[in-house]
Amino acid sequence: MSSEHPAPTGLADRIHGGWLGRIAGNMLGKPIEQGKVWTRTRIDRYLGGCGALPLTDYLPEPADPADTAVLRPEWRSCVRGRIHGSCRDDDVDYTVLGLHLLESRGFGFSTEDVGELWLLRLPYLQTFTAERAAYRNLANGLRPPLTATYDNPYQEWIGALIRADVFGWVCPGDPGRAAGLARRDAVLSHTGNGVYGAMFAAALIAAAFTAPAVRDALESALGVIPASSRLARTVRRVMSLHEAGLDWADTVDTATGESAGGWIHTVPNAAVLTAGLLYGDDDFTRTLALTVRGGLDTDSNGATAGSVAGVRTGAAALPGHWKDPLEDTVRSAVFGFDGVRISALAERTVRLAHGGSEPGPAGYPSLHDLHR
């Protein structure tokens, strides 16, 4: 834990930090969520032209009209000085929907339960890639696992990974259990590395509650996916480059350059995420900044990195310039949840974690100290 911030005081503070971190990271990356256009080099050129390197806050307003033309349409609500509550985004919608899933169906939910809630609560046009393919398959009467495999070329893209956070938050210190929940959700729409990405993210967040350092959390998360998978090999590659002393930019360029699949695929995005966490070194601001500057699916990677860093920092210690503009408010396309308070979502998540968590792995601090 960076000496810049005091240690969080308990489980509720950590889970609240995870929610705030996820939303802040998503907002940070949202304006430049177009990996084919917003490469790592172009992002840094944008920031440099605005006098915003090193990045320590939300993105500044663009200084170059050419940049304005290729930002996401929502950018005006996501840049510093203009933020009043969170923007709506699928990276947050699925987190809200995952919470509702656990509240309404319990920890024993089925993959069919996930699909039923999508049809009941999530507008079709607010789904994308693998999720839209699975949604269409559900509406046409298919059942899992066919919902993931029929006419779905996006099976290993990042969609399942972005749905995984809540499973980590409700299983603090238990990455194996978190990964099992995430897998049950992920197989509705994904296969292979797409499913492994969700398991990895859920386990990483669960381990973040109790791991001595973020590298230990990454090691725990690797333990829930096949060591021979492309995802595991890529994460280990980033870890080895970091350990060898390569700088952050060269590590990102090397690892993403070695990863095929495109800018929304799970594997290269896991490289960006892993580098952001390692080189961020348990500093919330640095972790978010490096992850989003890494490019590819910037809002999704920023959200997951923010979730991990928020859990490790805790809500009380998060810098005010990240959390205050969110105004404790979530915009969501999930039916019945638009305008809900972030603090209320965190409180509901804490109740689930108290009711469902088990002791953490040997060698990690007891969760008794987190339940205060």
C-alpha cells in the first residue's frame, strides 16, 4: 500500500472504494474508448497538448479540434470540470445487474437466471458484441451454452470480464469462490479466454481485499485459470517484464504487440490492465492513469483497475477529485436502477459479502479485521 494513503478501515470501506473506483476509472477512459483511433501514443500526445502529463485527474477538455472529432459523443460529461454524476455505461450497468442477480437469485444462481434478468432488465440496444449475440439467441429461444456459441464471433472479447467485479466484492479474500460465480455468469455469452477473463478479474478483486501487495493478488488470480491459456501466459509475460525492470511504456507495447485479437479482445486488454496495476504500485491515481494511458478498451480497463485500486485504498482515502464529481449517483440503463446512490449500492453489496464470504487463503490477514 502506498504511503500516500492510510489503510482502509474495514470491509464496507473497501467495497465502497471498489464501486467508486470502478465508476471513476470507467469515466476516465470513456471519452477515448476507441482503440483503433486512440493508441497509447495518441493518448499521450492528447494529454501533452493539454498540459496534463503526468495524468492525475479526469481527462482535460481537448485542445485540438481533430481530437474533439474522434472522442466519444459523451465526452462533455466525462471530462474534468464538467462531471455531475456518472455517465451511463455498460461497464457499470452489468455491475448493477450482477448485484441485482445476487440479491434476487442468491449465490446459487444459474446461467439461465442471468439470461432471464438480461431480458427483464437490460435494453437490447444497450448490449454490444458478445452480449448482443447472446441476448438475440436468448430471445430466439436458445439456452446456454448455445447462447454463447451460435453466430457469435465475439466469444473471447472483453464483455464477460467487465461483468465480474461484483463477484469479487462479495467474496473478499476468496478468489476461488469469486471465480466460480463469474464463470457461471460468463458462459452465457463467452467461451475460452473470454470466460477465463471473467474468472481472472473476479478472483483478482477478491484477492485484492487481503493480498499483501497487488502482485500477490495477480498471482492468486492466475491460480483460477489454466496456466496454458493465452490469458495466463500474457499476464505472466507482463509480470516478468515488470520484474526485469522494463519501463511501463515498453512493457505495454511489448505485451500488447505480442497479443492478437484486436482492441476489444480479452487478452491484450489484460496486458494493459496488469501493467497498470503493477506499475501503479498500489497508488490509486497512478494505477488509473497508467491503465487508461495504455489504450485499447480504455473505459473497461480503467473500470477494472479502479475496482482493484479502490478496494485496496478504500473509499475514505480516495482522493476527492476522483469521487466528489460523481456526486454519489449512478446513471444506469438497468430497469429500476437509474439515479441510484453509489453508497446505497455499496451498502447492498456489503450485506451480501457479510452473508456469503468465507475465510481467506492461508498467509493472508483474517477477514475478521475487515468486518468492522
